[in-house]
Amino acid sequence: MSPLIAWAVALFLYVLPLLHVVFSPKMGPWRLPIASKCPFSPRAGWLVIILLTGIFGWFGFIRALKRLQSQQRSTQRKT
């Protein structure tokens, strides 16, 4: 495998998912919620998950975004 292909694979499978989490406006704040017992904010937690699991963590992030959007739509319909 050439070095160019290796860098492209690393970019697409590792760096781009991290950038997606960093710049996604829908995923929540960088700060901790007031009553939180978790040491990470939601966005920082997703960064840690993606750092440890790579592309599989990113798939989980996408799934969580879809679930969050569907919950927001259902609460808007009820009001």
C-alpha cells in the first residue's frame, strides 16, 4: 500500500469523524450541564468515544443524532 493511500484511509476513517463531532452544531454544548455527575460534556464524551473506537464510535454518534432529532420532532408535535 502506498503512503498516499494509507494517509487517505487514516483521514477518512479517523480524522473526518473527529472533525464532524467538533463542528456539529446539533450535538450540544462543550460545557457540562449543571447537575451532571459525568466528568465530560456531551461533545467531549463523544470525542473520547471516537478517539477510542474510531469509525464505530462515529456510527454511534450518527445514530444518537438521529435519535435526538426524532425525539425533538415528537415533542414539537405534542405541543
